[in-house]
Amino acid sequence: MCFLVAASWGNRLENGSYDGMLGVVQRKESHMVINNYAITYQRVKDFDCSVSYFLEGYGMILKDPPPLPHWQSIFYPFTGIVWAAVGGIVILTTLAYYFVNMRGLRLPMILSFLDVLKSLLSQSVSQEPLVWVSRGLLGLWLLATWVLRVSYTSNLMAFLTVPAIQAPLDTLEQLAESDLR
């Protein structure tokens, strides 16, 4: 039995040989090496590995992140992109509703906007549209707002039932970028 202090435990070189302590075994200068080696597929192919007798792992233990502020709960159900898309669709629908109603009701732009916004908030529109195209547009908009309201309400209930927390740290990169000390 001899004790060997090698520069490395053993890395596989491009030509298939090993350096370090595994190289000593591969060159038959020693019969075995006892060390804390990770058992990899390549090492199992090149050497006869015994069963691991000692396993050790590394992990992080962190305090749970605090819940997000409760006053922000009205915004939780949708992401910022979805809120921006809803705003853009409200503007586009307002413009379409205004231009379609130019022949019938001749609603001012502000009333067209309020009708579109009221339907989004489950309120009735100010007047029944006279033009069939306007009725069709309003019907499609009412259907879209119904789907939007149902998804918002169900997501809001879920967020209020289970409080939203900040995303936990999962990788070392996230830990390095965090303000934890």
C-alpha cells in the first residue's frame, strides 16, 4: 500500500488515457485507488468501480421569500404583457367601434371608448347599436370580454387563496445575482 499525492484525481485525456491517480491505475502502477470520485459513464467503461460507500451532496438552505405586497393583488392574475395586450385591444376595439358607428349612432370617440370599457367591466352600453356591423363587432367584443373576465376572476381567486411569493432561487447563477449575503 502506498499513498500517492497526485496533481489531479484523474481526468480523461483526448487520446483516451488518464492523468492523476486514475492514470496510475490505468498504467498498472497501482491496483486500486480509494478516493471520493464521481462515478460517470466514461469511468465505468474504463475502470471497474465498486459500490459507493459514502455519498455526499451539496445544497442551499434559504429562508422562504416574503409574500408579494397584498395591495398588488389586483394585478396578479395577468402578466405585464397581458395587461399591455388588453390595453391595446381596448384601443383598437374603440377605434373600430367608433368608425363603424359613424353611419349610425355617430357616437363621439369618448363615448365609443366608454362603451368598450363598460362592456369590459360588465356594464351595459349607452345605446343599442343601429348598424348590423356594429352589433356584430359589439357581440364579438362582449364574447371576448366574457372570456377575459372569467379568466381574470378565476386567476384572482387562485392568487387570493394561495398567496403569491417571489420565485425561489434554483441555480448558483441566481444565487450569485441575488442580494443575499
